[in-house]
Amino acid sequence: MAVTHPWLNRVVLPLGVLLAYFAVPVNAENAPIGSLGGIAVSLAGLGIVAAVIVDEVRRSQKRLRLIHLALALELVLVIFSFSYYVLALHDPDEFIGLHTRLDALYFSTTTVATVGYGDVSAAGQLARGLVTIQLVFNLVFVAALAGLFQNRLAVARTRAETSEDT
């Protein structure tokens, strides 16, 4: 199915993901499935995102575009951010400096970027375990991205050499 409005992928979808992240109601008293359930659902969502990325790469690398990777990265950031926020609401001692959804998004983003300013940090064992999962996912995601770009460069080089020979 061809997208007739490229701005939909580039602007509306990323904004929609962020809007959903900030709009989903959750608090410590009446979280619909509890903090561990919310984290489990978030990790399941992360697994789905990973499966879609792997499937796209396996089917045809020409179909995988930078916007797909950007959206996947945003979804991963939001899924981990939501998990961190729910965990911090359930047990404020799990994180130091994480009080709002923006704090959680900031922490998730600095974790992906491997910056780690130290103003927000995982203090509890569950939080550290969740951050470890994000770090491993980041390594796999970056390796897949590097492999994709390397393969595209190799294909472009082969095409260029083939066109020079003809």
C-alpha cells in the first residue's frame, strides 16, 4: 500500500506517539493492571516493535526506510519511558530524579544516547534490570542499523561497479 501523504509518516505518526504517551492516564492508586503488568505489556510492545523491524529487514531491505527506523526508535523510547514512569509511580525509590513523564522520556533518551548525565538514575533492582534490558536493546538496534547501512553501501557500490563495466 503506497502512502500518498508522506507527511503522515514523518510528522503525524511521531506526534501521535508522543501525544499518546503523555495522554495515557496512569497513577499509582488505580493503574489498570499494576506496575508490573504495565511493564510486561510495555516489554511485549517492545517485542512487537523488534519483530516488525526484523521482518521488514528480512523481507526486503529496500522497503525499510529511515522513517521506519526513526518511528521504531521513538516507539522504543516511549515504551521504556512509560515503563520507567509506571515503575517510579509504584515505587518512588526505584529511580532517583524521575518524577514526571518528561523525566522518564528524558532518562530513556539519555540512555539510548549513552550520555547518562546522572541527574536521573536507576536505584532499585527492578529499575536497574529494566535499564539493562534497554541497554541490550540499544546495542542490538544500533548493530542492526549499522548492518543495514553497511549492506546498502555494499549494494550501491556493486551497482556502481556494474554500471561502469557496461
